[in-house]
Amino acid sequence: MLAGRNPKNDIVLESNRVGFATFGAGIFVHDLYTGEVRKSLKQDVADSALLADYLPHVDVYLKCVDAHDVPAEVDQLHHAEAFITNTSKHCFLGPRDRKQLWKLLEMCEAVAGGKEKLRERPLMSFITCPTSPLRLIRDSCEIIVDAARTGTVMNILSMAMAGGSSPVSLAGTLVTHNAEVLGGIVLSQVTRKGAPVIYGSSTTNMDLRLATSPVGSPEMGMINAAVAFMAQYYSLPSWVAGA
């Protein structure tokens, strides 16, 4: 169960139930008042959270844009402050390291009314990404371990790129993707058996002309379908990216 600040926004991740999230993180916005295309700011994070809070078909919030007007070393803390105070829905965020994870938990405890209340109603879930191909770096491992110890939901999300950081074939990329996510899940479960995890994916193909990762390509849709089936095979909730 992913809890919102407002209980009416709670969502249960269960078999054959589909929910929707915002997607990020953009680095530019089209300013509605000036018509200017500019770098995104902390206020834009807050505004996107407020909009997501209003939209009934958005179930959980993931920051839509990055704040470029705050220090990069602590930007995730600023992001959390901006969206926690502007949405009553459950939130996802990827801490940069173990230290940020604990700071984010402290912020959530302040909102929830204490450590025990946060355990009962988790207001935020964490995301961490293996480094393709087939690596779990130290920061990711520490985030997975600490999330498991605190009972915080951990979305282990591969971002493999077919033809770039994984095999060019979709089948080969899914093998790499699965190994990366399962590696994180195993680390979570050996830390604390039964720790809540999500089988995540932002895996797509690489645009070989532009060296970018298209998140609206047909190949990504095919990968997402396969990822959802893999998660069902393991009896885990899944998270797939796309636009």
C-alpha cells in the first residue's frame, strides 16, 4: 500500500490493477506567462505537484522537472520540500546516496507525525537504478539496504538502452534488464526478508542517430509489456516508464 497524505489518495499495488504516475525529469519548461522556454526551477516542481494533486487519473507523483536554482548536491531535498507540500498523493524520489535517504525519511517523519506513523502509512517510496550493463554501484547498494531496513518501498529500476548499454535485440536487453533488477531485489531480501520492492523499468532502445533514449518509441512499449509479464511471474508489482 502506497499512502498519500490524504488517505483518499492511498493506492494498493495488486494483481491486474493499473495506476498512473507523472514522469520525469524534464530540464526545461515552456513558461505559460512569458512564452519563454527556460530551465526549470524549484517553483516549477511545486507547480507540477499541485497540478498532479488535482488530476484524478494521476495516482502517484514522480517529480516532473529538476530545480536548477538550488545546489545540485542537495537538489533532491529541495525537490521533496517542493512536492510534499503541494501534493497529498504518494511520492517517488531517487536519493543520490545513503545520507540523502535518511534526510528524506526525516522530512517524511515530520509530515507523518513521527517514525511509527510513517511506518504505518509510508508517504514516499525510493527509486534507485542499476548501472547498465550489470552493475550495482555502492550508492545504489546502500540505498537498497537502508530502504529494506526501514521498511520503505524500493523501486529497483533498470534503465538499460538496447544498442547502447545492453544488447541491440530486445530479447537480449530484457535478459540484462532482468538480471540487474533481480540483483537489487536479492540484496533487498537478504537485508530484510519481505522488504517491499517494485520491479521497475525505464529500459528502452537507443536512438542510434541522436544517441538518446526515446521514451515514446514502439520498442519501449514492447519492453514494458514484457517487463509487466516478468513482474507477474515473480509476483511483484511493476513500474514501467513511457510517454
